[in-house]
Amino acid sequence: MDKYYYDASEVKIAACHRLRELVSDIYPDAKIKGAEARLGSINGEPGSSMSISLDPLKFAAFYDHASDDKGDLITILEHKKGLSYAEAIEWLGDNYSSCIKREYEPKNRKKPEVVVEINDFVALSDEVIEYCKQHRSLSKNTLDTYKVQTWANDVNVACFLGVNRWNQITKIEYWNTIEKKIWSSKNCQHNLFGKNVCTPEKLNGELIICEGRWDAMSYHEAGLPAVSIPSGVTNNQWIDEDWEYLQQFHTIYLSYDMDEAGQNAIQEIVSRLGVHKCKIISLPEKDASDVLTIHGKAALYDCRKSATVPPMSSMVASSDLREETYELMLNGVANSGDEYFMPDFDIKIRPHEMTLVFGLSFHGKSQFVSNQIAFDASNQIQSAIASFEQITVMTMTSIVKQYSNNPYIANDREAFDDMYDSLCPFVTIYDTYERTNPQKIIDDFTYAHKRKGINRFYVDNVMSLGTNRDDNAAQASTAHLFREFTKKYPIHLFVVAHPRKPPSEASEHPPKQSDIRGAGEWGDIPENIITVWRNIKKHEDLEEMKTDKRADFEINNFDRQIPDGKILVRKQRATGTTPMKNFWFHNETQRFSMEPGKPLGFTETKTEDPF
């Protein structure tokens, strides 16, 4: 596949809004009346037996009453222009959309060295075939199509093979048909099962994703080939691993188990793949395998036909919010969300919110941000930062010092590499120092959320974006753009800002919300506002004490008694509380601490002094 290509669902939406023009271009003699076009056949002869829907939601679905032919726009392009599915998407994207080709391939992505043992399975055994026939209603043809094997050590164990984009076997899942036990190969990757069966060309751009392998093969048995996720519903790493594959489909049907875990998992999948792309299948039984064995093939076909789009209406019935309201009231708004790196700080990081961090230059705003990123990484929470204050390697150096809590870790290369490997999966850097269009940043953040599952984003700082810092209308537009991003996806966005240019004595006091530079929206729109203030006078007094050659114990006592600064919450919409924390800053590790001296590592706990 080409490194640059269109998102098929984006092209479909764009083309569907130009169907009248599109159909007229393909069939100049078609008679358009109301919401449909009429002609004699798919070849374009005069007549009216064939109708093409011009409804933007139906993708030019057509039916020929004379021949019983039916299909959609892809079928028409294949017949009239000889285009394959991939060529049809390319042609529509080039000629009937303003969609942008994106580079979906991650930088430096290389063919991995797969270490899955592939010599421990053999051809299908009669025992596995008979189990599938009697208990799963699956034919040998379906098993062969999905390349199901038998474990060499036990004829009753079926082997399901997962492959990556290079067609390497990346995972083997073993299913004991007698004991109903399941286990997987070690050191595996997380790729969708059944991709070899479900190519975009074969499925005309429509893909069913199931929770289990038996479910995927059950759909195939009903004439609807499907894939399944590689492991439990809480592990969505497959979205990143198979991103390029998924982008080739214009419609994705999600058929998860009907239990609570399965249905709760759908929301994140829809958020990442795109609400415009997904349809939800509801089943009369727990899963598709049960539907096939209890109700037969036609029932599965009907379930897919009845799939619904995720709710998008701006009007929500209060009855639909019952469980979410109950959970929030039960746990309390103050307890919802994740912790800051500062212990016992009465503010949380909640999804669908924005936090503005501001303060004077050189008062520690960027270090506050990187402390939080390092803390989150230690808790295996992913973050992405667009920092325009310094080059990317400087940003990463700060995070490394804070995460490791060891400024000298580079002296031990092996220890450095081990630490860096543990940090890397949780930190993504926006690689530019140029003034960037705010929409471009949000587009890239959206992509990172969808592909990587990143839910925490940082912009440092807003005045470095590609808008006129003195143009309040442009600043207001950016603030609203950021707000829309936080409301559309379950993410938290941190934005760093400066106060207005202060008088010389302003550094003596922490700035207030009204001091934020730029449009008033930067104070109004964020749910939370935090001020980082450095006690400049303390540092001046310390330097004066050193110049006067005061005793070390005097200097140390003064340093320990007077905080280096304050972190003040100026606004917290969820609870109304505005807590404050004193902090000391440890220069070597670049860590904020709530008490003087070298801070503990994020995962360390304080031990009692035995003396």
C-alpha cells in the first residue's frame, strides 16, 4: 500500500454530499427526480427500471427492478469505469472531495523481528473439525478459510493465527475444545484475527469487528466475513497495529458481546475509529457464535442489516443519562478523574476538560507540565506534548530527568536504556518548533487519540501558535477550537499561556485570572485555571546571603523554611474549590516537591525514620 492514502470513510462522506453531481457525471442521461435518479440499467441505457438513491446516507445505493442487480457507488464505479475498490476511493478522493491524503505510516516503522514459535501446529484434526461442527455450527470450509490449525501436542486444541501487515504470524491463540481453556503465545503482537479473509476489495469497504474468533467465523458462516480483536476488550492496541488496514474501510460494524464489558468497550472504539465510520450491531444472544448455533445464519444477517449508527444528536433524553448520573453522584465529582503529581492536591484531571496553566516567564510553567507528563508515564498514562518553547530533545531531556529522578542516569548506558524503554510508550512529542496553525495541531492530536489512544494533550504555549497574538478574534477562535476538541473526545487538554506584560513589581505577587494575556475566552472557556508562581524575592535573598558569605547552615535553613513558589488553582468549574500548594524546586532532577530536599521518585514511598 502507498504510504500516503485517503481515509475511506472521509472520502465516502464527501462524495455522498455531491451525489447529484457525481451521478450526473457518470450517467449524463439519468433522469433525476427528487431524491433518486432513474435509468434503464447499470450500463446507463434509457429507461426507469433502475433507481439510484441520492440520499447522502445511502452512498448511491441502487436497485434494478428488471435484473435484481443491486449495490452502491463502488459497484457502479467498478462496472462503469473498471475501478477496483481501492482505485474507486482514490478516484473519488481526487475528484469529488477536499480530503487530504495523510501519512498514516509512523516514522521509522520497520518490519519487526517476530519471535512467535510457528512450528508447533499441524493441519486440522478430525477432533477439532467435529467440535466446530457440533458445538459451533462451523463448516470445515470456514475453518480452512481462516487458516485454523491444530496444536501438534494435542489433537483437541485449535490454533488461531494472527498476522501483521507483513503477513508475519504475530500471535497464536490456543483453544482446548475439551477443557474450554484458552491461552496465547508469548511475546506476541496485537493484530486483528481474520484480515486475510477480510480485505477491503472482497468486502466492498465494509468490515465487521467482533470480540472473539468464534464470532468472526460465525459471521463468515452466514456469508458475512468478519475479523475479531486479538485479546480482551480492555486492550485496544490493535487499533494502532492495524491502523492502515482499518483506514481502507468506509464503514465498520462493531459486534461486541452483549454483556456489560462488551457494550462498555464500544464507546472508546467509536471515539477512536470515528463516529462517522461506525455502526453498532445488537444481538439477541450473548455473542455471534450463540446467535448462529441457536437462531441460524439468517439471524446474523438480519442483525447486521439492523445495525444502528452511534448517537450523534445534540438532544439527549435524560433517561439515557441515568447510569452515568448515578455513578458520578455515588463517587462524587471531586473524586472523579486522575491525580496531579502533587499529593493531596484538591483538583483532578477529568476527561472532556481543558486546563489553562499560566504564569510569568521563567516561573516554571513548562516544568509544571513536564512533571505531570513524567508522573503520568510512571502510572502508564499516555501524553502528547506540542512544545514550542524549546527543541524536542530538550523537552524529552526534562521529562527523562523527572521520570527517572536521576539526573546522572546517562552515566550508566544500560540503566538509561532500560529506563527510556519504560518511558517511551507513554510520551509522544509534536515534532516542530515553528508557529503552527491551531487546526493542524488539533487534527494531529485527534489522529493521536484515535490511533494511539492518547487521552492527555499539552500545548506549550498558546502564544506560539500561528495566530496573531494581538488579534483577539483569532485567539477566541482558537480557544473555541480547543474547547470543541475536549468535548468531542474523552481527552484532557492542557494549554500553557502567559499573563499580560506586567509592571516591574508584578513578579512579587502571583497573577490572577484577569491577567491572562489574549482574548477573554482564555479565562472563560477552560474548566480549570492554574497559576505557577516563583518566589523571585527568595532567590534574590539567597544570592545576597551567599554574596555576604553567610554560614551554610543559615543559607540551608532559610532555603528550607521559605518555599520556592506557589501553585494556585484560580478556577475549577467541577467543584468550585481553588486550592493552593507551596513548592520547592529541585534543580538537578527538575522536579517540583512539596517539601525541601531531593524529592522521592514518583513510584517511591516515604519510609519512617527508625531514629
